[in-house]
Amino acid sequence: MKLGEALSWAVQKLRDAKVPEPQTDAEWLLAHVLGTSRTNLKLNWDEELSEGQWRDYEQLVLKRAKRVPLAYILGEQPFCGLTLKVDKRVMIPRPETEQLVELVVKRLKGLGRENFMLADIGTGSGAIALALASKFERATVIGVDISAEAIEVAEENAQRLNLTKRCVFLHGDLTEPLEAVFPPATFDAIVANLPYVADKDWEQLEPEVRCYEPEIALRGGPEGLDVIRRFAQRPIHRLLSFGGFVALEIGAEQASAVQNLLRQRGWRVSVEKDFAGIERFAFAQR
């Protein structure tokens, strides 16, 4: 079977399964099987697939047709210029979180130095922690997650990216491990992408998210604020150095509630919008 014929079959199979981007995903899967790029595929439509390649491709397409996330099938996800290993133990990093990293980097650069001590709460695959470490060569980043399995993935990613000397991952709930290990005024920034999907929104999510990604990393209770509320109640201000800040990714329509939660604890809060114009990021300082 020729590449073009295999791709046409795959696109139709994924379209029938209501996969959101059938053409793109079919191309990614074929490129993965052939060990090439999507660009090269388009230059070689008339090449023949071997029996083994067709068999492998067919299996991957059928898996995607069951709505298994593309990133889990490929085993990796691009994030802020890095390639991260991902599997069912961790949530797949999103473009919105890349924007959060960009905003944090901008604020840190405004401090006029690069030797930062940073924390990433709810680190998952280590995406935020590793991205920040890659942006600042003199930064040390501590990632924390309540899932021991997620910590395993984060550590694997740190090894793959040669960042183990500057990224340390701790197993525990929110900032508790930091409070137990580090003295006051240690961190220049504490970044957190915590579960914020409200119960009422859970069933409306795509099957890729609802059926395959770890619920503990996504679901935030009736209003989506349960974990964020507990985070706000921690003595975070004691961990921050002078001029330090907290950065949170939040759900759509949660900005007002999150601002109130933080202001009640004595924080000055500002909110930034994502590329879709949604109030997505909250920044807090004392």
C-alpha cells in the first residue's frame, strides 16, 4: 500500500470516530511509524509501506480512533521548545500553560538577574519546572506533585533533558514539602497549574481528556476551586523572597473567585488573558 492510500484510509477512520483533527493526527501517526517528518511525507506519497509498517500504522490509527490522546500514542509532547515524555500517569501539557511560562519568564527577567529559586506546584510531567530551568541557566526549580507516578515521569524528563542538577522533584501535597524542607523567603516565584475543571464541565470534555488523562490532575470539585482554595490557604507568603510572586493558571470564569480567595489572604492580585481572550492567569504578590 502506498503512503497516500494509507493516509486516506486513516483520515476516514479517524473522521468516522469523530476525532477532532483527523488529517493532522493521521499524518503525525504515519510520520511516527516511518521515523520521518510530516513535511517529508508529502514529498513521498507514492512510496510503498512495508507490511510491518502498515501493520504498525493500522494499530496506531485504531488506537487513536478509540480516542486515546495522540500525545500518549506518540509518547511525547512538545512544550516551550522541549520534547517531554508523557503517558497516562500525567496530564498532557497545554498551549495555555506555555503562555503561563512566557508570562512568568517575562516577570522574572524584569528583576534584572538570573539566579532564581523557583517552585512548580502540581508539576505533573515537570513541564513548567523544566521549561523555566531551560530559560534560566542559573535557576534551581523544585517541582511538587501529589502523584508519585507523576514525579517518576518528571524525573525521567529531567534526565532526558540533562536538567537533573537544577530540577528537583518532591512528592507531596501542594506546598507542604517546601514548608518542611526550605527556610522562609527562599523562592522568587511559585507557579501552580492546579486542577480547575468544575464537576459540571467534566462530562462535556472530549473523550481524550475525560477517559484517558488522570482525573486527579484535572478535576477541581463542584466549582473547580477546591484545590486552588487549599493552595491559597497555605502559608505561601512565608516561602517567597522579597518581591517574589505567585502565578496560577485558572479556569474560564474563575478569575473573580480566585482574586477574592487571594485578596482575602492579603495578596495583591492581577489577571492576564490567554490568546483566546480568556482570563486565564492570576498573579499575586504581598
